[in-house]
Amino acid sequence: MGNAFKKALIVFIGLAYRWVKSFTITLYRWLKSFMITLYRWVKSFTVVFKKTLIAFIGFIVILAGILIVVIQRYSQYGSIPDTMEMVDFRGILVAFLGAAILSLISVVLTFNLARAWVKEQPELAEHIFRYALIINLSLIIIFGGLAGGIIILRTLWTIGYF
């Protein structure tokens, strides 16, 4: 009985090894062809599209940095009530104006990116602008929700909910 188990285990390990090896080779080939296609695609972009894409990626990186700073500030105070106590009317106004400015910047960058992409591939113009519109609406809802959330939390703090 023990000998049969060892043989079955060896067969199973052999099959697993072959499957992993086959999967790894297939994955490597797919990634290689994907990277070659991506390189050719990026190489075919015009300078305007590259600059707009870099600006958009930079904007997203800056937003991520702001989010990290906000999270670190929040962790300094330890709780929502302590954090909300530090926010006054000017802070709420700055949050709301900041959200409006971020929304405008995102709209401009997204449509500039879409316009540059349409110059690259005019046959996809309708789809590109539809996706740009969806992205812009999503960003406006997100930024507006952040500003609205701060206003609501501060209002709840003011009336003594926390």
C-alpha cells in the first residue's frame, strides 16, 4: 500500500511539474508578445499624445500623494471626531474648492488625452469620447463625494452627533 502511494505521489508531482512548466512557458510567451505589442503601440504615438498621457499619469500620482497625506493626517489624530474637530469652515471651503478644481483639471486632461488619441485613431473617435465622458463623470462624482462627505461629517460633528 505504501509503495503504491509513493508511485502515485511521484506521478502527481511529475504531472504538476509539467503543468507548471507548460503554464510558465505559455505565460512567458504571452507576456513577451504583449510587451512587444505595447512597445509598438506606444512607439506609434505622437508627441502630443505622449505629453498628455504623461500629464494625466502625473495628475493621478499627485492625487495618490494627496490621499496618502490625508490618510497620514487622519492617523495622527486617531479618530474621526478628533479629525473633524480640526476642520473649520475654511477647511470645508478649501475641500469643496479643491474638489471643484480637481474635477476641472481631470476633465481637461481626460478630454485632451481623448482628443490626442482620436488624432491617432480617428475610426474609434465615438468610443474614445464616450469612455472619456464616463471617466469624467466618475471623477466628478468621486471628487464631489469627497467634498460632500467632509461637509456632512463636519455638520454631524457640529450638531453633536459624534
